Amino acid sequence: MDYESRQQNLRSKLSRHRLDGLLIVHLPNIRYLSGFTGSSAILVVTESKSVFFSDGRYSAQAKAEVQGAKVMISRKAPILTAAEWMLRNRPKLGKSRIRVGIEGDHLSVAARTRLLNTLSSKFLLREAPPIIEQARMVKDAAEIELIRRAVRLGSSLFDRILETIRPGISEAEVAWELEYAARKSGADDMSFPTIIASGERSSLPHGRASQAAIPPQAFVVCDFGVILSGYCSDMTRTVYVGRPTAEAHKFYQAVRDAQQAAIEAVRPGVSVGEVDQAARKLLRREGLSKYFTHSTGHGVGLEIHRGSSRCRWAE
């Protein structure tokens, strides 16, 4: 990954948003910009430099992983170390008021208060637009390959589900077998808590695996994904235990046709809304649209739920 180019791209956008620097606390954003995979860090990006802050637990890891930024390790909380660094370096910026962008969706009220208590009145904290998130929407060739690997691994696990599902076994047992197989196959983790929802629970869009036993005749929704090299996959499959009724077959086919209509609508220049409507139009025709209460899809990457994604192949 070209972390220095990503930081430079961010740096070039600061003045456009009337910011002198950006204080980054969201760990996926920090990983995207620097390569750090730990659980405690702050990254400050200004128009001239990038500085990474963490604590002693990550001194060796930060040295090995962080690229394009100066690493500062302290016994204090990273947010305080970052604030003290900004105070010391304010005179170098030669400005009477320093405008620091913060991630409003990710910086807690308590952390913001600590920042204000540490920084002087010479600093102005402003909620920054989602500059990094917008950059992350465009995947380069390396990211696309990592996502493909995660998808291939996730897809390979479906056969394990089919071997495990049977009447009487609990949803939780099916999920455990799946997650065990994922780990054995090299997954870092699951993208989200595995969803195995059977019978009446199969109507729940996010029905996490429970202790409920799989009925002798019922739908079973399997929604799962793996994280591989930091990148997520997401896969949903619906199976039927026992002999499906005519009504069950009708509903299954309607949903499958709606999915296929959405897939066929995907092409360059088409909005995500048009893809969504392609699926809903078919379900509306079948009288089922009122049951489609969630989105048609979502982007993936370093997080399982991302904004709508565009892909760009690197030269």
C-alpha cells in the first residue's frame, strides 16, 4: 500500500476545507493512512507532516507498521500526547489561530473535552467533512485484490455450512462450525457476528445465531463474512431444510429474481439508487416490496459497512 501517497492526497485537501491539520482517531482511517493495525493510536496530519501517537504497548508494532509518519510513543493517552505536540509546534505554523479538524462521528465528547482542556484558545476545533472516508470509497488495485481474496475465502466456507445444517442442531452450533473453519482457513476474524436465522427468525434481516434449534422444515438464512489481511467480505445465502412448500418456493424465487435484476442493473454510470429500484420493482410486482425494509447493498473494505464504493484500477 502506498501510505505516503494517501497522506499526501489528504494533505492537499486541508486548505480546501480551511483546515491547518486533521486529528484522526478512527482506527480504520489510521490503518488506511499509515498501516498501523493496533487498537490505540492518534494520527495528526498537517500541511507539512504526519505524526503518529501511541502508548508503550505498541512501540515495537508501530515501528514495524507505521509508514509515512513520525512515530511518538508516550506513557500518556495518545489524545493528550497529540494535544501537547500541537501546543509545542503551534509557533512553527506562524498563525494566530490554528484550525484543527476532528472526526465528529468518532471522537467522543469526553475526548473532545480533554482536547479543549489541553489546547490553548489559539486552537479552533472544527468538525471535518469525511475526507478520508471519501478517499476510501475508491479502491486501488491492491485493495481490490485483498477484497477478492476475502470473498473467495468466505465463499469457500459455504460448503461447511451445508454439511452442518440439519434439524435439531442449534443456530449457534452452525455459526461456531463456520467460524472455526474460517479461522483454520486463515481468516483474521469474522467481519461481523455470524447470522444463522431459521424458521420464523429467518425473517429478521440481522438475526444473529441463537440457541434456537433448526426446525425440520424451514428456511435458514446464513449471513457471514471474513476479514483477511484487514479487508472484509460479506455473503448471504438462504437454504431450506426439508421439502419446500409451494409458497416457500415462490418467495425464494422472487427474492432470487430481485437479486439478479439488481446485479444486471450494475454498470458504469448507473446510480446505486437505480440498482436498488431494479430489485424493488420486481418485488413490488410480486406484492412483496413492503417486506424489503433494508438496503439493497453496501460497500466493503477495511470496515464491513462502507458508503457506496467505486473501483479504480491503478496504472
